[in-house]
Amino acid sequence: MRQDVPSDPGGATGTGRRVSGAGGLAGAGGLATAADRHCDDLLADAVERTVRGTGAYGSMVYLRSRDRRSLVLSTVVGVPVAALEPFRRVSVQGALPGSLAYRSRRTVHLAGPEETMRRFPQLLMGLPYAFASAYTPVMDGEEVFGVLCALWPATGQGVPTTARRHLRQTARRLGVELSQLVADGGTVEARTTVTELPWWAAGQAVQLGLFDLDLTTRALDLDDELCSLFGVARGADPGRAEALADAVEKDDLPRVRAALRRAYRTGRFPPLRLRIVDGSGHVRPIQIWGRVREGVTDGEAGPHLVGAVLDVGTTAAAAQTVERMRQGVFSLDGDGRLVYANLGAELLLGVRREELFGKPLWEMLPWLSDPVHEDRYRAAVLSRQPTAFLACRPPDRWLAFTLQPDAQGMTGTVVPGTLPADGKGPRAADGSAVPVVQTAEASRPGGAGAIYHLLQLASALAQAVSVREVCAAVAEQIVPAFGGQELAIYVVKDNRLHLALQVGYPEGFLDPFEGTPMRARLPGVDTLTSGAPIFFASVDELAGAYPGIPLDRMCAWAFLPLIASGHPVGSCILGFDEPHPFTSEERGVLTALGGLIAQALERARLYDAEFALARGLQQALLPHALPRLDDVRIAARYLPGTRGMEIGGDWYDAIVTERGLCLVIGDVEGHSVAAAGVMGQLRSAVRAFVASGHPLDQVLEHVNQLLPDLGSGLLASCCLIELDPVSGRAQGVRAGHLPPLLRHPDGRTDVLDLGGGVLLGVDPKATFPVEEVVLARGSVLALYTDGLVERPDGQIDHGIDRLRAALAHADVPSLEQLADRLLADALPATNRLDDVAMLLAAIDHWGRDR
């Protein structure tokens, strides 16, 4: 809840510094200030120092969010952001090493996958690869800004002590720099976008130099790169042309002179490939391009040859060599996109390489779309160890892939492979073993790909709280994991099966099965009553077991019972569009899946029931109807948060008095039954004091003195505006609440910075001065709580300004439509954490509601 009290110059820590979280224009992709850019520079320097000084292949910085409940990935080097997607934002209280380092303010070191699995299984669930890691807090004094992390290849010895010491030193230095940045007026922001830095090895594959030659005077102007390439001194030197000629292989000089004469005579310069001798006596190939233009040099006009000299070293020869190889060779960038493929790879993959450039192979080639293949790429990225796998290009051509990772990306090879029947594992065509393989059994949905998705499903179900969220998590994970095309989940209610989710079914196909009684002779019922899964590998099997059952285009099915704690919860149906013999491993995984879904559904159904009860109680505390007046139109909205079951303390009211109409908006801090109870008591107290004719300042004074007697220890904010529709005059007062908005008849909208005092419950002797406001006919007042304008990644003032702009530009015929428009413009579609209350009042008329 927003506390509208005088700010503390020392902030929460008393240090006199302000540290803000995600948000602002910079966080939303807008223009960043110089201080923002400076913060980015500090983070970039820190991760680069970490990689250079510790021998790590990747480093990341997490910064705390504005509400200090999350750690947000802000800067990364050496690891693709896509590989860290499950951990872009983590809870400060989570069971992860970075969270523990932040909370404990101590370094957490994981020597390898065994220790990671033992101490932090959630981390290995999202990144099931072999790597060592360390996490250390970024802090200065008592101020903790975030966490600095680093990754190393997994070894038996773990991360050297010197590397961990360097990591801690870098984190301490970053903490001091961020603290100084804040003291200088800058901000430390955990943004919604991640800064991903390239990490290139030292050295250049090619050198490019530029030149300008006056063809009349032979005056030559070279840039520094060209001087370095030819080994001549920088600066003005009349003898540089001769020095360049001396560096050219003698046999190539006649071709140079002929090309220059042709350029002077015809204005055209043919491309040249020459050999030069560097300072070490080594011969190096170069290429020269140029064009002739008319120019002016020192006041003298004449033709100039301008161009570039490219020293490709052995690059061209290497590319030609690779192109001649029958073995397929390709290169992937840090995000897994194809950046090079030779002719051999094109022939083996069966797709023109131009169609693959800039895209991940497993997205462009359907037969490589199994998650295991992408998993092998991720394993190479995060473990920095070579990996390999075998894949089948339809109809029956096996190909062996190897991946060699480095700091810039991945070099891969592909050769014909075989899948022998001797049980010794797949091999390349030359007989060499493929060390990390994707066998025919593993490529089936019951293999590693399915297990990985089930682990992801378990993680997703752990976060899902409602039946809708559970069903969504199952649909997102199980269909791609097992290669199914249809999915349906039924839940038991009143001894009948009711559809909770369907994916992929023809429209209306499942309608006849809605409300199926538990005594019906159907596989979805039988699997639940017997408690055993039922599998049909073909249409004939299903039709033979259940004659006359309606069929669609599916050819195989798995019917899974959903049973939790011995009680039937429902059934899950997975359909396949081709005959599908289920292996024993696949049956076991699907059976376990049924239990996983059942437990999540049972928990979610209990949550939904309790949630509905809590929301019903909260709604009962709000006004059931608003008064109707001839000269004032009123509209109100209340929306609960979309996550969590705790109920909030937002309320609104409209009270008719002898003096006119009193508008009330308030918010009790916290989200709990206690907050809702205090809200109901305060609403009743405010209504009683207003109805009895007390002035507004006395209303808040009495309520402020009453609040401590309720014994909750909670604070509250409140705003009252009493208006006279006849005279157009109004009085307003606030107790720590957000300022209301006033839209004038011409559309101009202001923030009413009404006077008042501190939050209710802070000071029993506090006073609340009242201010007068003049309202013209056609004006609109908007009162609201902080859930409408506050975002985790932004400042609340920005949210108020967005609401003010939405109110100013709204063009709707009624006040009810205006309320809907403001909610649509100001609120996120999902994951709304806080409750929202809004009260609108239009003076005289606002296009009368129909």
C-alpha cells in the first residue's frame, strides 16, 4: 500500500541514499539517462572482470527488484539469455543459490552437478547440465544490491579458491561503485530487459585498411590499419608509396603498375589479389578493391584512387578447404542460430543453407525438433564440454552430430551414421562411437525429452494455485513432451465427470461426454474406477474394447486416472494422430504423470473453493448499491488480485448527506482476513461519522483515534470528498492516500494535491486540514487505490500520470464505460498482485447512462 507521508531523507536504511528497482522509461525500453547508462557500464565491467580474472566462461549480475522480493537478471556475458530463461526472475526467498547468497550475505559455491542436486535441486531441474558455479552478494556496508554469479566447467576439484576470492573482490568493488552512483544521484535498476554482452577472444581474423592515392601526384594517404598491415610508419612520409611497393612480392609488382595505369587511363580499377612480405619475412595474401573519383587535394584537382586492402590471412583458404570436405561442418552463434554451413552440411541436412542461416536448426528441421537435440546444445553451452547425438532424417537416414563449444558459439559436424543391432550403441559411418547419443528409444516420447518436460511440469505445477493454472501448465508441457495432438482433463463433481480442459479436439466433439455419470461404460470412467491407466495403440484396439464409441481422427490413446490420497479426482486423456505402441518406460512415466496432475488438481480445487469463500466475504463488506442522484452520476469498480488467496483491505463508499454527497476511498495495509476485517470496521465508522454530520476533518480524526482500539496494529489510508452538486463546491481531505484526479469539461485533467495528514494509525493526535475545490458542470472526479497505478517495475508517480492521461483522452458516452476504459488502459492483463478500487463521480451529467 502506498504510504503518502513525508519522505525519509535517509531511506529505509538511514544511509541517505535511494536505490530504486525495475521501472521507469529506461526499464520499459525508453531513453536512459546518463546515470542509467553508467549503471550498465558498471555491471558490464564487473562481469567482464569476473570472466577475465577467474577463468569462468560465463558471468551474470542479478539486481534486487524495487519491492525487494525478487532478484532480476540484469547483465550476462558468455551464456545465452535464452538458456537462463527459467531463472530470469527468482524469488529472494526461493530455494536457489543466488537467493541464499542474497539473504545470507555470504558466497555460495557449488563444485558440480552432484552438489547442486543435493543442495539446490530446483536449479538442476531447470539447468540439468554439468557445471560449477559460485554466487556472491553485491553489497556495500549493510546495503545489498544483488548477486554476482559465475560459471565454470565441472571438474573434480571444483572452483579454485583464488577464483572465488577474485569473484568476492569484484562483487565488493561493484557494491562500492553502485553505492557511489546512488550517492551521486544515479539509480540502480533491475530492469525488465537483460543486457547481453558479447565475449570475443583477442585477435582479429581479418584486417582492413583504407587508402587514398592521387593518381597524378602519387601522393598517398593511409589509415592506421593499413600502415600496420604493411609495416610502415604512421604519419606523413613522402616515401610511403615506395615502402608499400617494397612490401609487395616482386612477381606481383607488374600487375600493380598495370592496374594503376588502367585506372588513370580508363577510370576503372580491377580487383587485385597480391602477396606481401611482412616484417617477419612471412608471405601473406591480401585483396585490394578501389574506385576512381575526381577530388581536390591541397587545391589541386585530379583523379584519386580510393579503396580498401583486406588481409584475410588464412581465412579464405580455410573456407575453401572446408567447402571441399564431404563431412558437414557448421557454426552456431551464442543463441544457437546457424551462421555458417559448408556444402557437405547442406547435402546431408537436405536443405539449402540459405534457408537455415540466422535460425536454430531444431526449429527449421522438423526431424530435429525433439527437445533432446536442443538439450544437447544447451548441455554444450552450459558445461563447455563437447557433446554429440544421433538423429534420424526421414525416412530412415541416420546422421551423427558433434558440437564443440567455445566462447563465441559452437562448431558442429554432421556425418552419416548407423544404428547397429548389436546393442553397442550408435556409430558414425566410419565406425567411431557417438559418445553422447540420442538413440531410437530415447527419441520416443518416453525418453530424455519427456523426462525433462515432466521435470518442468513438476516445477510449473508447484507454482500453479488454481485449477485453471494447473490445466494450463499440463497443456503446455505434456502435449509437446509426448508428441500427442489432443489432451482432455475431466474432474469429478457430484459423481459425474466435467470437462476442465481440452486441447486439439474438433469443435463440439466432447460435448456429448459432458456430465458423464461415473457408472457409464467409457474408458475415461473405467480408468478412474479401476485406478489403472488404459492404453490403446490403434483404433482397432479402442473400437474392439468399446464398440460404438465415437471416434475422431486420432489413432492411439492413453487414459490416465487422476487419483489423490485414494480419492478420485478425474481423468486425463492423451490422443495421438498415428498408431502408437506404448513402451514400458512410457507407460511408467505416464502413470506417474497422472499422480502428479491429480495431486495438483486436488490442491487447486481446495484453493478455488477457499478463494471463492474469501472473495465472497470481502465482497459482502463493500457497498451492494450506490446512491442515485439527479445531478451526480456515480460508478465504482473493485477487482481482486489475480494471484494468491489473501484478501485485501481496499474499499469505497458513497454517502448521501444533508450537505450533498460524500465520496470515500480507502486502503488498509496488508492482504489478510485481518485487513479485510479492519476495512469493514473503518468503512462502517466513516459512514456513521459522515451520516451524523461531522465535518470531514473530524471524521478522519475520530477514525484515526478509533483504529488503534481495533487491536490489529494495521495502518490505513483514506480520502474523503464532499461535494454540493448545486453550487459545484467541494471539500476534500486525505490521510496518506493517493491524490484524486479531476477532469475538467474541456478534457484537461489535473492531479488534486489535497491537503491532509499522515496515515491513519500513525499519530493519534494528528490533524487533517480540509481544502476546498471548485467543480464546473461536466467535471469528473476519480478516486482510486494504489493497485490501479503501482507496478513492481515502475515508480508510482508514473502510474498516476498514465491514469491521468487515460482519463484526459477517454472518449466514451457513459460513466460506466469510462470506468471500464480506465481499468483496461491502466491494468496489466494478468498477474495483478494487488486489489484495485476505483470510484468515479460526474457532476451534473456525463452523457446519461442508457
